[in-house]
Amino acid sequence: MSDYPAVGANVRKERQNRKLSLEALAAQSRVSKAMLSQIESGKVNPTIMTVWKIAQALKVDFNVLLKGEGDKVRKFIISRHGDLPLLDTENDGVKISVLTPLSQAEDLELYLVTLKPGAALSSHAHYEGTEEYLTILAGEVAVDAGKKSTVLQTGDVLIYQCDIDHSITNRSKTEARIHMVVRFAGRNH
């Protein structure tokens, strides 16, 4: 970053636009108040990771802090099928492809869940206020969340709070495919 005084000015501008104190931004970004002050005054050249943390806390595009508002870059993130990471699960017959870009993890997570016949994905409670949005792409699944349960078929959609133990079980004789969105609505970062 050759022009770090501009980074500092952009950080200050975005922080002030959101009416945040240095203390509040430090708490949200996990970058010290002293470091933020030095960045804003152009005394230090922040690392890419530091700028990324600040951008995440301010909820602005990374490039806004680097280049300013004039060169704002719109998101256009492509994840190729063969490059999607898979989550390891302890559950036999369960495959989970991660669709979420790393920059969005822990805010909004997207998954493609594949369950073999009879397979189940059981999860402990997530953070308070967390919700899951399921769209059944193929098959028939049973969903249990706390004391509530239902059976869903291809094309059905379910939104439920998953801050309690919950499970999804394939009741089909064929593979079930589910698009899952996890939204951490109640989580403080």
C-alpha cells in the first residue's frame, strides 16, 4: 500500500459517516484504538489483514478503504464447482459443500447439503438468534428443531431458529439435496 495517508483518511471518513468513536471501531474490528489513531493520522502503513478487519467492521468494500469511494468495486465473486470446499462431518452419508466466500463467513453462510438415503445431519445449537433457511432441491427430509418437526419435499422451504439442537434426516430412497442458508442474526461481532 503505497499511499497509506489516503487509507487513513478513508478509514476516518467511513468511521465518521457511521458516527463511530475510535473506541467503538476498535471493539468491532479488534484493531487497537492506538493503531486506528495512527492509521487515521497517516503515521503507519497498515497490513492488508488490518485493513480487511476495519472494512468488515465498517461493512464497506475493502477497496473503499484503499482507494476511496470513487473507485468502489462491486462484488462479483465466482466459486467454481470443483473448487468448493467440503466440510468434514461425523455423520455417514452426509456431504456439505461450502458456497460462502470466506469474507462472508460468520455473517451469512451458504451450503449445499447432500444426504444419502437414511442419512441425518444433526447439529447442536448455534449462536442465539441464528436462523437456517432450507430449500429442498431433491428428495424428502424430516426436520426437527427443538420441539417442532416437519417433513419437507422437493421445492419446499423452511425457515427456523437453529439456536437449539436440530437435525435434518433424508426419508427418501434416493439422495436428498438441500440448499441451506445460515443467518447469524443475533450474533454480535
